[in-house]
Amino acid sequence: IRLSSTEDMNTFVHKILSHRTRSAIPSYDEFIQHIRKHKIVFFGEFHSENRIVTFQKDLISRMARIQNEGEAEKRRLHVVMEHFSVDMQPLLHKFQTTPSFGFENLKKEYEAIGTEGHDLEPYRHLLELCRSTTLSNHCADKSDVGNDDYCRIYLHGGFIPRPMAARLNKCQNLEEKRQLFEETFDKDILPGGGSSNRSKYPAMNRSLFDCSEKDADYVLRGTRPHFKLIESLMSGRDLYSPCDEDEDEDEIDDKFSRLFQAQLIKDHSCAYAIAKLMLQHSAESSMPSCSKLIADQYLVIAGYGHMKHYLGVPECLEGYLKAETLYDIDEKKREIGMNTLTNYLKLLEGTKHPSGAIMIGCQMLYETYLEDVYQPLMDAGEIENDDEEEVAKQQTLRDLYLKKPSEVMENLLLESDIIKGALLNASSGSGRFQSPCADYLFVYDEDDDNIISKEDR
């Protein structure tokens, strides 16, 4: 098992940009230490991209690494992944606890189930790292599988099964919607309300549906900024330019409202899964019988559109925790809800335990159009032979990354429209977003053939 991928991070062109400092991070180690302070890390990815997964695996290994004596028994890292539906939890448990059930077995059963359809191969080493931290408890001989350098890392399925989510867009009337949502309540994929015993957290049902209109039965709760984001991802509309005065928003609503609901059911299911985990772990750590305080951290890996600008999953999660805090009939559960909500919303400085939320997003380098503003890349583009042109562009990009002062590439990226709008000026465009696209933006060269060798370095 390849337990560290830090060296792999040095083999391709990338930059990590910070919204807070409006610059590239000065130190990768300082960046990791800042990430480790947070209770929950949202990672918005493009699925199955090798270089994104390389970063994710290094991030997991750094977040889970034991830094102080006795820390292993006090910390747990929970990795929630869109790639697995919530009903695949028994499969993930089997993978993490059964010595004879390795990655190939996991992939085979995953493909046999066939509902989610993600390519798991790029995540092989990431998943094996997580497995290595839990498998030793289930082996007679712990010497070959134990991993004392890391705290326990637990994998969790994060989303509603795709076939179930797809049914919402096909519902023709309220009765079909009612049947679908009753099924999600029975399976505890979404929070059922009332006096039903189907959910341990019926109060969270108060944050599931939009009750602002009389005939809005079974309309999932969402926000206008979130709707604009999803519409733009489907239509290509620019949300970071000044608002178009002639835009007919009613026409946009009619066209995309059903698709928005199909997106929302996924976001709500993931948020509910995370909320249940956080509340359960918060309750465990508050029990008098708990001899050691458990510091749980969460890394949520999902498509960027499910969390960009802290919309979607993060927004729904906040709503569920607020509902639990305000409406649960059990006073103790309300108190636990309040503590969990506080730890989610705010980074509490000076404490030993992680708190607050932080987000990492991804950006492909080619979309910054450096070849239109950086003269050496423009010159390489003038080469008539296509193969020679490609080689020259790759070498020029490596040289820019390795040999120029770091500020040169950093400034080029920060001045690009796609980064300047989403990361730095998100509130001034037509989207009017309250939060940037992410706190940190991982800008990476998506060309897997452009590799930085040891000789280059």
C-alpha cells in the first residue's frame, strides 16, 4: 500500500490559491496545519481525475497522521464519498474489516450493484490507505496490516442511490412524489417527520421541504443562489459578470426547476447522512462513560457542483443542524445539536479540538487560458508541427512552474477571468454569492502526459 503521495504531488504542475490571502499558499505544510484545525473539510472534485485523487490521498494521509503521543485513540477521520450510496455502507464495512476482501473485491461487487457508476480505479490507493487504518483490529497477525502512523479512517457512503434520485424527475403527480419520499423516510435516506420511528432525528424534517407556498407539497428546500448555480452549470451562463438587464428569470425557472429538484434530493441526502454522523459522534463524546474525548473530523468528497460557494450540501447541512437545535422535543438532543452546529459554523481558536468548516475546490489549468497571455506559451503555439507544438507547450509550462519566480505563475492565474470571478469577486457578479467558490482552489494541469521528472527538479 502506498501510504504517502506527497512525492507524487511534485510530479505535475499545480498551484493552491487562497481566497483569504488572494495569493498562492506560501507553504504546503502550513496549509495542511490550517486544514487540520477544521471539523469538516468539503472537497469539490471532478470525478476520477488522477491528479485530484493524488491530492486527496495526500490530504487524507496528512489529516490522519498522528502528531502527538496518545492521539491515535482520541482522533477519527471520516471520509464521506459521493461515489458510494448510503445503502452501500455494509459493502464499505466489509472492505474495511475483512482481510480477504480487498480493493478488487470491492470494485467487483460495486460494479455488480451497478447503481452509482463511478470509476473507482483512480481511488484505489486512497481507499486502501483508509482500509489499512482499520483492518488491523480484525486480523490475527497485525504486523502486516497495522498502520500506527495514522488515526482510524472510516469510509462512508454519502448519497441517495442514483435510481431513486432519478425517480423524482419522473414523478407526474403529488401521489408519486409522496410514495418516493415515504420510501426515502422508511430507509432513513431523508429525515421523516411526525411521530414516526423511521428517523432518530424527526426534527430535521422541518428543513427538508419548502413550505413558503401553499401548493408546494414535496418541493425540496433550496435557495435562489443555489438555483442560479445549478442553472449556470447546465446552461453555461456566466454568473461572475454584471447582471443582464434583459434576462427573463421566470423563463429560466420553468426550464430548470425540475432539474434543480433532482439535484437537491442528492444534496439533501448527503447533508442528512453527514448530520447524523456528526450528531451521533457528538453524543458519544458527551457521554459520562466515554473515558477518552474523541475528536472526529470529516472530509466530504463530492462533485464540485454539490458544494461550490458553500451551497448545496453545506447549506443543507446547516439547515438540518439548525432544525435539530430548534425543534427536537428532547432537551439533551437540542443541546447536542447546538454544540454540533457551533462546531460546524465557527472555527474556535485556542481549542485543542477541530472546529469550523473549510472548502477546497478544483480548477483545470487549461480553463485559465494562460496560452493567451503568457508569451512563451503563445510562441509555442506558433509551431506548425502538432507533436512538436505539444512538447514545447508542456516544457514551457513546466519551466513556468519550476524556474520562474513563483509569483509569475501565481499572478497569471489570479488575473484569469475564471479564477478572479469565482474565487476573488464572487459577490459582485450576477450570482451575488455570499461566499467564494472555495476557501482554497486547487489549480492543476489536467494533462496526465505532462510529468515533472526528478531531472526537471
